[in-house]
Amino acid sequence: MGIVVQKYGGSSVATAEHIKAVAGKIRRARKAGLDLVVVASAMGKTTDRLLRLAGEVSSDPSPLEIDQLLATGEEQSVALLAMALHDRGVPAVSLTGPQAGMRATGRYGSGVISEIRPDRIRRLLEEGKVVIVAGFQGMNALGDVMTLGRGGSDTTAVALAAALGAERCEIYTDVDGVYTADPRIVPGARRIPAISYA
């Protein structure tokens, strides 16, 4: 079988119990013979919490420092997920975006992936490891961490899948389904039972 990229959103890794459940899912996929690259978001509302903290300590935080701070949310998730997998007998390695070969350009806080150098990921897969990559981040030409903006972990997963020639990219989140609008904002939003790509 080929490579499969799985992406788990913040709600899927929101607590230790959620992370253990994701590790179980990854373990089952691994037993089915898949080579897995997993992209994880920050736990729950971590990004919002970090932004609030930045506002509490500085009236005008530098965009560079904001990116440095926000990148730590995803880094926590991937390290914890690797630990949970080790506990279940699954060899795994966590990587930051820059360690995974993600290069970015543009402005801090809204970077764009400019290049992916997946050599390290390929080597780790060949060693039989599950590779867990921090989403939402890359490294710019100056060597600084640069975040990709909201939704950046989905972008990371799809870009990695393309760069690795993966069979598929699976994006997981803890929601009931696709709605006609955000049910947290629109009280009358309805769940759509089936939906096509179009």
C-alpha cells in the first residue's frame, strides 16, 4: 500500500482522552498496512488562548513573535500524539513544520507554502515509523517560523499529500456533519445528510 496522510483538527486532539483515541485510530490504520503521515492542529482552543496571552503581556506584539508563539500549539499536539503512539507499540516521530521540510513565504501570520522538501519524512517512513507533522507552520528564507494562517493545518496536510504522492488525504474533525451554515452562529442551520464535491 502507499502513503496516506491523515489530518486531525483541534477538536479531535482537544484533550488527553481525545489524543489517546486518535492514537488508537492511527494504530488500527497502521495494522491495516498503511504508511502514515499525520498532521495535527493545536489542542482545542490553544491558538485562541495563546493569542489572548500575547495581548496580556504586550500591547503591540511583533508578528514574528506571534508566529513563534502560535507554532508551539501544534508542536505540543504532535509530541503528545507521538507519546501516545509509543505507548501503544507504534513507532512514531513528531516533527515541526520546518523539520518536515515545509518552506513558507509571505507575511508572518499568513504565510504561503513555497516548497516542501519531504526527504526526512520519506526516510522515517522507510524506517517503519508513523510521521506526525505539526500543521499550520513552515520556515521562511530567514530561518524563522512562519504560520500559515487559520486553516493552515488542512493546507499542510493537502500539500504534504501532493508532495509525497500519497494515495489519499483524510481530514478528520469532531463534528456531527456538514451544515447549511455554522450552527453556533445560525440557529436554524440544518445538517446535510449527503453532499457531493460539487
